[in-house]
Amino acid sequence: MNPADCAPLGEVICSRLIAEIGKLGFPQEQSLSLPVFKLAHFTSPKDPYTGQEGLCGIWRTAQGHRLGEIKLHADGSFYAEYDVALQHPSDARWFVECVVAWGRDDIIKTEAKLLPAVG
């Protein structure tokens, strides 16, 4: 698999991750890093079970810290995770760890992963 062939699905997955972040209600003036498919660094690992080649993209900060990843499998399934790592904007009881997307082909599910805020 190569990134160019997977770009249409990858871009839709990224837009769904961004929409999930938007649903949380962060202020527009808050500078959040957002997932962009073509900005990931890609490798093509083989699935140890099927032997088929997949595509794995990792997003990193300018300093090299991991922000998230997207994995596309030859069978059409995928999983993506993108770090938010901020206090929930409207509910102090929660900390937003990340947003995730998973599914197969054009069926995409998303959710935010919340942790209880310490304090």
C-alpha cells in the first residue's frame, strides 16, 4: 500500500478526527494541532497473520514527539488515534487524552477518550 492510493480514505478519517475534536468545544483561538494525512510519516508493515502489506502513518511534533498514528489494513479496516492532551473545555471533571477513529471502508466510528481530571 502506498500513501497516495490511501489518501482519499486517510483524508476522510482525518476529517472525522478533526470533527470529533470540534465537538468537544475547544475555543477557536486555542491553537490545537490537527491530523493531516499527508503530513504523517509512512511505513508499509506486513501483517504477521495474513502477510499482506498495510500502511502505518505516524504524526510527530517538530521536536519529534509522537502525536498519533493511522493504520490502514489490506482488508479495508483501519484504526487512527490522535493526541489532544488538554483539559476538557467545558467540563473540568475530564481531561481529553485523544480522539480515535476505527472502522472498515466507508464505515467510520469516532470518539474522544476522556480521563478523570486529577485535582
